[in-house]
Amino acid sequence: MIRTSLTIALTMTSLTQPAMAENVLTPLPAPEARQYPYEILGLQPGDPLDDILSIYAERSDAAPTSESEVLRVQSPDGNVFEFTYQKFTRIGDVGINGRLAKADQDQVTAMLSSDVMEQRPMAIHRSIRQPSDQLPEPLELKAQIEEAYGPPSRVEISGREMTLTYAWGEDGFIADLDALPPLVHEETFASGSVRRSEYELCGNAQHYRNNVEYRFTYPRDEDIKTGCIATFTVRYRGEPGSTVIGFSLEDFELGRQHMAELDRQIVEALTGEEVEASDMDL
């Protein structure tokens, strides 16, 4: 078993400062063009980081904010693999005080891959809060989204909230999530007993990961949203005096590719290399 040690470092700059003597990750070829049509501000997961930063520069004079993490993995033999991983880049963040005060905002966040995928985003999110008279009503927004992408896979309207979900599976666009039969996950325990649980394709389930954020585990016993390629979700919430609209485009296929390759490079580095003696002054 390889144990992990994580050191979290928060930054408020657009650049990640590399740690000393970090391991080098080998990038994969650029991913293929995404099969789905959904975009946020003309951007999709898998786009080059420079494209993201170019859109940021067009929309904001302020430097993007970001959060980085130093990932350090140590094997039982004492081998160490360490690198800095910029988790996201963002513009329009009003901070915790602004969020508590329900300040107006237009925030865009790109959840980034590591250097294995050249920091290409795996998910893009946008959150808008404005006075209600400056934003469309829910059915007006629904009509605009359907004009661009057709009817959603699911529409949920309850009280002042509305959620539109577009889901893309291995066979393409899922026209009606509610019409799909439930899937069954089987888990066999050491005692020989089997536990079966039902879950929904592209839905949240306990036996797999529901987001693309990287966390090292070895051996890995869960995938990222098995069978689901991507989801595009539009959320609308009307509050007294203001309205919040959120857009989320998450590519789980890219997340699985990133996780598999980063896992492979870390494990290979920890188990397959000869180690040179240090020259520390003893």
C-alpha cells in the first residue's frame, strides 16, 4: 500500500510557485474534440489553458485567483513523488464576505488538470448573482437554453428554483434521464456476501466519485461517474430582490483519463526507478 501525505497551499495569484526538486510529469497528447455541443462563454473542458486565460483577460482587468496543492506521495520503501497541482483558476470571486452579503457577482471557475494534461480544464463553472430585474425569468432562461441545445435530459422546477440537466453518455445525448431504468452496482465483501444498490446513469452514487478533482489513492477502488461522459447543468434560484444563475459543464471522461494517467506516472515513479544516493553533508 502506498500512503499519501498532502500539504495544502492556498494562493491568490494566477501562477503556481513550484516546490524545490519537484518530480516532472509527462503530458499526454491533446485530448480529442469533445463530442457534446455545450459551452460556457465559448469554452469547453479540454481547451488549452491559454484560451481560458484569454477569455478571463477579456472579461476582467483583475488577475485571476487560484488554489494550488502540493501533492506528496511516499511508498512504504521511502520513495517520494512530489509535485504542485493548480486546482483551479477563477475570475470574479467576491470572497467569503461578499458571498455572505449576497453581493453581485459574475464568477467563472475552471477546474484544472495537472501537467499530465497541460492544465487543461476538466470542468467549467459560472455563477451569476444580480438584481432580479437585470436577469431573465426562469422560463425565459429555459427557452434560451433550449434554443441553443434543444430540450434537456431533465427539467426540475420547484418553488423559486429550476434545474436543467443535459447528460451525455457513452451512446451520446441522453434525451430523457427519467425514462432510463436504474443501474445495479454489486459489491462483494470478504465474507462472500454481496450488496446490491441501484443508481442512475450520470447521477450521484456512493460507489464512484462524483467530481473530477484529483485525490491520490492506491490501489484505487472507485472510478469517476462510470458510463457518464459529461453533464451540463443550469441552475436558477430566485431570491427576494436578487437572482442566482449557475452553469456547470463537467467532463467526467477527461477526469477519468487524467486520474488514470496521473496514477500511472506516480506509481511507476515510486516502484520502477533506481534511486541515486544523496550528497548531503553528514
